[in-house]
Amino acid sequence: MQEKKEQNEVRKRKILLGIITALLVMIVLVVIFYVRATHPWKQAEKEATAIAKEYAQLESVDNFYWFTRKETSFAVTGKDAKGEELVVIIPKSGKNITVLNQKDGVEEGHIRQIMSTDYKEKDIQKISLGLYEDKPTWEVITKNDDGALSYYLLSFEKAEEIMIIKNV
């Protein structure tokens, strides 16, 4: 009787150890996947921030955007030493960097407001700032109740429509 009880205890410990081992393996795999998946984003953000700080003398960085349309560009927003809010847009090539005063355009918060009031979009998936046909442009990706995506391109200066692709 005592021996059977000990065998059950050993079996329970083995099962518990197996469950703990499986959970640890799953956690490690999720962490590895996450690190690998975010590495390109982190690397692009690091490089774009360094370029923006050097090229536009940004003292602080508020946002980083990765914009992909016809060509890829990156945008960094932040403040210079005078406290001016700037936008630095960097083409993937690293050439022809554009520096803009934020006050000369529409901020992300205003874009969100426009999307909810003018376009009645509730579920914003992503907002990016970059260059589209060599012009500063906001890209907004939304998702409807059916799961279809819509893409809005709005000008940086006045949030005027450039292009809309609905229900993709």
C-alpha cells in the first residue's frame, strides 16, 4: 500500500515536472520569436533616430514611423534645442532627407480625430508618416467589423485626401 502511494507521488511529480518544462520551453520560444520579429523595427528606429539627431539636431525623439508605399521611408518626430517640434523624413536610401516644422502640418492626434469624425473609422490599426510621391504623407490603416482593411493617404500639410483604398 505504502509502495503504491509512493509510486503515485513519483508519477504526479513527473507529470508536474513535464508540464513545467513544457511551459518553460513555450515561454522561451515565444520570447525568441518576439525578439526576432521586432529586431528589424528596432534597428530601423535606432538608425533613423541617429540620422535625425545628426541631420536635424533633434534633442529628443517623440515618435518613429515606418512608411511603405512605392518606396520605404522612415520618419522621426521630436524637438530641437530651441524646443521647436520637427519632423524628419528619411528615405530608405538615407539620401534627400526632409526636415519639416510640425506646426506646418497635421499631427498624429489630429489625424486620429479626422479619421473618427470625417471618415467614421473606429478601429485604426496603424498610422505612419513618410513620403509618397516625394510629398510628406500620412498613411492610416483601418479595419472594419468584417475584418477588411482600408488604406487612407492624407497630406501632411492639410490632411487632404491623396488616395483611399477601401475593403481590401
